[in-house]
Amino acid sequence: MRPSTLLPLLMLAALGCPETPCEGDKCAEETGDSGVVVDTDCEAPEICDGIDNNCDGQVDEGVMSSFYPDIDADGFGDATATATEACEASEGYVTNAEDCDDADHSVFPAAEEVCDHVDNDCDGERDEDVGTLRWADGDGDGYGDATTGELTCDDDAGYVENDRDCDDTDASVAPDAEELCDLLDNDCDGVVDDGVTTDFYVDLDGDGSGDPAVVEPACTVPTGYSATSDDCDDTRADVYPGADEVCDLVDQDCDGVADDGATDSSAYYVDGDGDGYGTGSAVVSCGAPVGYVSNSTDCDDANGAVNPGAVELCNSIDDDCDSEIDEDSASDATTWYGDADGDTYGASTFTAVSCTQPSGYVATDDDCDDLDANVYPGAPETCDGVDEDCDGTVDDGAVDPSDYYADADSDTFGDASIAVSDCSAPVGYVADDTDCDDTEAGVYPGAMETCDGVDEDCDGVVDDSVSVYTWYADADLDGYGDPAVSTSSCALPAGYVASDTDCNDADATINPAATETCDGVDEDCDTVADDGLTTYAWYLDDDGDSYGDPAASTVNCAAPADYVAASGDCNDADAAINPAAAETCDGVDEDCDTVVDDGLATYTWYFDADLDSFGDSAVSSVSCSVPAGYVGPSTDCDDTDASINPAATEICDAIDQDCDGVADDGVPTTTWYLDNDADGYGDASTSTSTCGTPVGYVTDATDCDDDDPLLFPESDGTCPDGLDCLDILDSGKSVGNGTYTIDPDGSGTGSAPFDVLCEMTLAGGGWTQSVQAYLDELSTSTSRVYLYSYGSNWYTSPSTTMVWSWSSYQAQNGVYSYGTGGSVTSSFYCSSSEAGHWGVGCSNGGGPTYKVLPIYASSATAATSTICQDRPDVYGAGACRTGVSIWSRE
């Protein structure tokens, strides 16, 4: 807005209209000394023009815009500045306040985020989605942890640009590390201890030598294994190389020969007389040869009765080979006994063993006193206390004995009917013979007479001078007699007593001293039955469980039949129900405490909707027994499906059948490789293991380029670098100029891959060379180029249209040639010297001559070599030019 216009508007805004500004339909009022009058409709709509259009005393109210300073002139206003209200933007102002740094023109919304630690696009984040992808290298081995990748703008310490470390906590584990035998994958090739294990051999018998038929590769000796494999019998701990050979027909030392050098072999000697004893030189063997024995002690190997084990006999021969003949130890030597008293009878006190009788010895040893010549077997016995006849009995059969009588009752009086003649009274005998009863010690001449029916004093009269009494029969032997049955005598007869007060002598429990019992009988003979007894209440016990029915009772001193003292039976028809019964979980009050199933252990049961025997932990019931439809286990993770429970077998369906919190665990898995280009071949660097088939994955890991569906291994395994040189360059596989393998028609169809030269630096790179070419499908402006495949086939450059100019005969944007040794920095346009001829040479900084192939004929045909063009008017049909290289790029 011009200054001359703005001043009056500002003045109007300052003054405004008066309180009654309208005269008619106009707002008219002097604005000051200047005499300026504002002539405006009072009802006009307010617009942003510096005038009070509606005469309300306010200028541009509600119609101005907010403007913000844009110091860095990037089209975005300062977000921290206060808005300026105006009708139009002043220079350096804009209508938005979105610039997060108005001092930097490279910072504004929609600016490209770059790695500079600045929020370039004002989205509140710095350097997002830019920078280099790096991974943490926690162990400093130069390889990163694949789980830690992040984009970063700085070469942060501890980060690297690869993710090939399989254990970033251990610097000894990395792709270039040496594999060690330590149960770790040191070189990150996915195989633990590959190529570094040692073979160990099972040692079943624990003898330190292993069985070569059972091998276990490992880093250290596994339990039950050995580093050696030379055990020839791993079932016997005593068989191994170096073991001691013993005589058992077994090859203990595994040298292929049994019993050689056996430690328990023996020497054997010839036994000519077969008596088990040998003689002569030894033969060493594990077993005795026929006719040999293990000793050489026979002193006469021609006489089988003579040997060290023979018994010495009195025969004038050294039978036992001890170099002595008929020694006293001979088995048939005689024992002789000394005869000191010369009575021709010897005693065993002194003996001598000999084949002949020594002087002073006899053949018998039965003299019982070899110092008395009157004592010997058969000598006459006399009453002198000496056993003259050596029969072991003193004075037996003596020629001078006396008579003695038996005193069996030891009352010093003997029985005249039993007498012996002896030198002295034998034990139990006396010289007296006047006892009238030698079986009773109280019966003898002079004893006191008693009332017992016996003649104690042996005077021939029984019970003389004793008193007589009356006695009563006691048939029941209770100590009380029957007054109706009595007898008189001086002594108590058997079966009688002195008392006559028994009222029933047929029952021992009835007498004056008996205790009255509750039985309707007068036990104490006081003429009253059951007197003085306590009575009780008794209760009918129909079910015999010892508890009666409280509603059926009687009173008596004793329990009537089928009655008991205890009441409280709440069901007298069931013996299992009474106050002492144990409560069981059955809905019945067994213990009669009016409460059903009280005192029993209760359990939590879980509803089993799918009837797989595992319940839902969210639906439970507490009781002493399992309710219908409930079970004890509460571990069902899906109670709507009977195939899902802790006992179920896991299958590959992404469902946790066995309720262990993990789906498909324990199911065999397959390694799948990402098939990004869907050509049926996977990328070996991107894999996953699963039991199912992941979308976009295949089992083949041999794709040549997983971003190009046309590149995959041929039948012989060959992987082309690309479809052509430009494809190789665009896919990042270029390593500079040189030979590459291409397959223009795609893998698996048409021609096989072949090698070509690629120009990767000149004119943008990606040019494919052909030693032969021809053009086809000419039109007024374009043609497709066909390149020879160095084999037997032609192929078309993929989707490449070569553009040609017919008017100037120039090659454009496609095919050009260059001489050996030169370089081309851009495509050249060279005019033909005349129609029908090759273009003239074009100089390139003093370098070699370059020629292009202008197209001006109506057709082009294939030929067998070099470059051919059909121009009959100039060259004749099928004329060709040689020495030209054709390069093509899409």
C-alpha cells in the first residue's frame, strides 16, 4: 500500500465515527483540523481497507489477518513471534508461524531432513529417517548386534555398519573369529564347534579304552567316553590294551592272542605214576598238559602210592617223601602206654607212638592207678574206698558189704521191703527198717496222731484220740453249705464246709456273700431278688450301631434285648448313621449333628465346558466332591475347544494347544528364505524358522538378486549379475568397467547367461557392448537395437527404444562407438558427410576417432557378423562395416 493512501486510513482509525454518526445513510464528520470528511454508508459490511465501513467506530474490526516475521525468507514465519494484525502482509512477513528456526533459511516444514543435528523439517525430531544404519558393537570386535540397528548421523563409538555378530557380549565370537571347541558358534556361521571337535569313543565298561564303533564328536571327553578307540571288548572292564593277560581263553590285552604272557600261568611237571605229584623239568602253561601236574615233589614217580600226600606206613618205605622211613607219625604206628607199677596195665599219662614196642610200655591204657600194683582192671574189690577193679565205681561188688534200707520220705526210718548190701549207706538209705509208710514223712514210729484217716504213729490204729465235727455239703464250691446235706467227722470231708447258709448250692454265684445283680435272682440269699440296685433308661437300637432311638425307651436296672444306654440316633434304620459316625461327602447327616457334610475338606473344582478333563480357572465351585461338569485341574487355556489343554499335542497352526503360553513349540520347523521378488528363489541372508509356510518365503536360498524377479539360478546353478549392464549398475553390483555375466531374457527361459563387457563410468555408465548388432523395426524416428549374445542367439535390449533423427542423420541417446584406447565423457552427435556414408570422425580432445552409426535406410537385417545395414543404392544388399563396437543402454 502506498504511504499517501495509508495516512488518512490511520487517522480515521484513530478518530472513529461519532456516537450519532449517521446523517441519513451516511457517516459524515470532520476528522480534525484538516477538514477531511469520511463519506461512508453506515450499514456497509466491514472490509479490510483502513476505513470504518459500517460506521461502528472501529476500523477493520474482525476482518484483519495475522502476519508473522519471516527473517530467513524461507516462506515460513517465526513460530515464537507475536502475530501482527493487518490487512496486507508487510515485506518480510508471512501468514504462517510454522518456522521452528527463523534464523536459518534451510529449516522450515517440508524441508528435507539431513544429518546435521538440526530439526530441518520442524516436526519436533532431529535427523529422523536419515543417516547411516549402524548396529551396536558391545564387545568391540568390529561386528554389530542385529537387534540394535538404528539410523545415526554420527560415527558413534561402539557402533559399526554391519549386523553380523551372533553374540555381541563376547569379543571372541565374530564372523572372522577362529572356531574353538567350546560349545559356542565362535565364527557365527550357525554351527557350533564345526570342524574343531575331537572324536571320543564310548567306554561302556569304564576301563579307559573306547569302542571304535561308537563315536561321539565333542570338545571334552563326555561322561562314559574315552579318547582312545582300541578296546576290543567294551563289555568287560578287564579287557583293554595293556591289560594283564590271564588264563581264561580271553584276549585281555587286545593284541589278538588269548592268554599270551598270562600273569597267572603256571609251571607243570610230568607225573609218570599218575598219583598227582610230578618230577623233573618244568613246562610253563595256562593249563596242565596231559600227564603233568603243578608240583615236582614226588620222590618215586614209578610208585603211585609214594608221594608227599601219601600216608606214612610201617612198611620200611618212605611213603610220604619226607626222607624218613617208618617214623613215629606213620598212620599205622602203634600207641604204647607206660606201666609204672609193673602190673602189665598201662596208663595214658605216658605214651609213645612207634612201629615197634618200647621198653616199659604196654599196649593198653586202662590202669586207673599205675602207682599201685593192686589196682588194675579185674582186681578184687574190697570195702576200703578204692576202685581196685578200675570200673569207675568204688567198692562195688566188694567181698565184705553191710545191709541198708530205703528212706524215701527222709524221716530217718527205712522201708524193710527195700534193702541193699554195700560198704556204706547209699544216699537215701538208712540202717532202720521200721517205717510203716515210707512215702509220708509225717508217718513213722512215735509220730503225733491227727484226724486224717492215717496211722501216723505206726501203732496199727487210725485217728485214735482226736475230736469229731458236723460238716455241710458245698456242691457249688462257693464256701457255703447246703443245710439239708451234712456229715460228722474229726476232719473236714472233701466237698463239705462248716457253714450251712447257701440258699442255692447249685450256683456258686448265689450265697450270703454274693453281690446282688440285675437278673431277677436273689443272689445274696436275703429272700429278695435285685434289691438295692440302680435302674437306668434304655433306648431301642434297631440298626445295631450302639445308639438308640430317643423316641423308643424303657427303664430297668439292665439293658433289655436290642436296647442300649446311648440315645441320639437320628436314623435308627441305618447303622452308618449315629452320633459317632464319620461324616462323608454324600449329602447325608451321618453324625446326627443336624448339619450335612460338615467338617469335611472342601476343594475348588473348575468348569470343563469342552469335556477335555481340564477346567476353566475363571469358572469354579467349592465343595467336598466334584460337581457334574467340573474337574480338578484349572489349566485349560481355551475351555471351548477340547483339543486345547495341557495334555494336548502341539500342532503347527499358530495356536497354543498345550497351554504352555507358547504356540507351535516343539513342532518341527523348516528354514524359510525371503522371496522378495516372488520368483520362487529366496535370499540366503534373510531367513526365518517356523513350522508353517510364511507368506513371501520359500525353502530355496539360491536367488541371485531377490529384488529382481528375472534373476535366479539357471539349471546349472549359474547366477547372472543382471539383465544387462545398466541393470547391474542400478542394482549396486557394479565394481567398475569389466566383464559381467548377463541374462537379458531373464533366468530360466531363452538363452543361457553369458559374459559381456560393461562400460560403468562413461556417459552415466551402464552400457552393454556387443560384437555384432543390427537394427530392426525402423520407423520414421525410432528403432529397437538387437545385440548378439556371443553364442548362437540374438537378444533384444530390454524395453529399449533407440531414438534416431532422420533429418540430420544423427544418432541420439542410444548407440555410439569408440576406438580402442580412448575415453568418452558424453554422447556425441556427429553429422554424416553425406547420405549413405559413415559419419565423419569427431575429435575428443585430441583422442582417438569416434564414429556413430547414423540410420537412414528403410530397413535393417541381421547378419552373421559385425554391423550390417541394408542400403542397396550405396553399398549393395547386405553391405557391412567391420571394426565397430556397438554399446547399448536403456
